[in-house]
Amino acid sequence: MTKSTLWIDLTIDHAEKIRDFYVDVIGWEAVHINMGDYEDYMMNEHGEPRAGICHARGVNAGLPPFWIPYFQVESLEHSLASCISNGGEILTPVKSLAANKSYAVIRDPSGAVCAIWTEH
């Protein structure tokens, strides 16, 4: 399996204001994602998804207001255990995006945050 950065997300209050910032500054196109009683945004460039800008609500409540990269791993279970054994912290429970995709957000011992992702 090729390892790569798959995605980046920014979770903040007032996502629509920051969405507009990146539309103007980077040239991304915002696509609305219905989250029930509010909308998050998938940011596209030339029709290709590049990032997400999300409200700090619902499943994203409590995430830090930083760009979070998503790194692909072979085994989410193994990587989460390694995170803990190497002094890291798991910030979210494992979440599923589709039938075969799962991820969790972690913090390394220095305080840096990222997500690890697997397809199974």
C-alpha cells in the first residue's frame, strides 16, 4: 500500500467566513456538505477535492483549530496502539466515513495533531 497524505481538514467556528477566505486567497471552490442542521465545506480545485473546512460542532466538536493532515496507514489498530506506546494521545474515537474507510485524530508527544486513515 502506498502511504500518502490523503486530505487536510480545518475545524473552526464560523467555517463560512474561513471558507470565503480560502476561496478568495487560494482560488478553491466550496461545495456544501449537509451535516444535518448546518453545512461544512469540501474545498475543490479544478474539480478535485483538496480539503475540508468544518464547523467545530457535532463529530468535530473539540478538535483544535489547525489544519489537520490525514496520513494513510496499513493498520489503524496497530497505529493507534503505537501512538499510545510512543507517548501520543488519541483525540477521537475511530470514525468511519464509508463501509471500508476509518480514521482517528491523534496528538504526538510534542503536541502536533494529525489524523491516521485506513481502507479495509
